Amino acid sequence: MSSAMPTADPRHGWFADSSLLTKSGVISGVVVLAFGAVALVAASGVGRASEASERVGDLMRATALALQVDARAGELEVDAYGALVREDPTAGRETLAEDVTAAQQQLDELSTITLTGPSARAVSELEAGFVDHADAVTAFVDSAVVDQSGARASWEDVQEADDLLDADVDAAQDALATATDEAEAEQGAAVRAAVVNQRRHRAGGSGGPGRPDRGHAALGPPPRRAGQRLALGDGRR
């Protein structure tokens, strides 16, 4: 008794009815695309971590420069006091000019750092506050050169300008500290995400200990689907 030839089941998709070579090519293509996606995610995670680290570095540099400006402002107050007590008040003009120039260079460097939000506004106010402070000290020294005794009456103006600058420095330090804390938290999260992504990338298609490597498993004969006609030679007649 001869066996009937199998007929195509219209319920089968093109993949099920494709040749083994075609199936292998499709599966290989899917694996390659999957690896590419994982690599892209890993690279993106590393990029975010790098950006976060750069931001933390910028904020720390801005904090250091703000402190240097504050220290230089203290030198300006010393210059103003020197104009009151020196026999020759004009001798302090050169030192004052050097201190103002040095502080301005620090402010110029500070302005090159990209800041946003409250820290940007606070640093901008610090820059403006220092200009006002330097102008007040310069005016005081100039008045001391003309009338040293008369300049004593305006010493309070220098101290008031110094107090205003101190407030600007404190505000800038607080804003920069808050921004640094936020950036460090973002950096930590980005680094952790990058590590996870890189581990997944290295793992590749591995299913883990005790599991077959799905990305490299040998292709065996496809399982028989429910309703699929038996092929010739399967033992039934």
C-alpha cells in the first residue's frame, strides 16, 4: 500500500516552510542585529557616564575658582588698608592693580565653564559683585592718595563692599555644592548603568551557567507542529 504524497499546509508561515540554509541565515541575521543593539546601548551608557564625570569636574573647578576669587578679594581689602597706614599711599596702587588683574583672570576662566540653573545665576552674581567690590576698593585707594586722613571716614564703604561680596561667594558656593551633589548622583547612576550594559554586552548570547548558548546553538530538525502532515518514511503507511 503506497503512501500519499504530503501536501502543503496553508497554515504554515514562510519561515516554517523555508530551507535549513534560509532559516540559518535569518537566525544569524537576528543574532547580529541583537549584538549590535547591545553594543549601541553599552556605548550609550559609557557616553552618559563620561558626560556626567565631565560635569562633576567642571563644577569642582568652578568651586575652586570661586574660592580663589574670594581669597583675591581679601587681598584687595588688605591693599585698601595699606593705603591708610603707609607713609606713601601711592605705593599700594601697583599691588592693587595686580590683585584686580589676577582676580579678573580667574573670573574669565570661570566664565568659560558651562553652568546651568541656580549655579549659573549665582556665579554671574559673584562676577558682578567682584566688579563692584574692586571698584569700591580702587575708589578708596585713590581717595587715600589724595587725602589719607579724609579717606578714613569712608573705610566703612570698603567693609560694606566686602560683606556684599562675601554674601555672593557664599551663595555661589552653596549653589555649586548642590549642583555638584546632583551631578555626582547622576554620575553614579550612569556608571552603574554602563557597567550593567557592558556585562550584558560581554555575555552576548550566553544563556548563563547551565543553559545553552542560544546565539550559537546547533540547528536541529524543527519540531513537528500540530496538524502537520507526516513526511514520507516516518514509519506510517
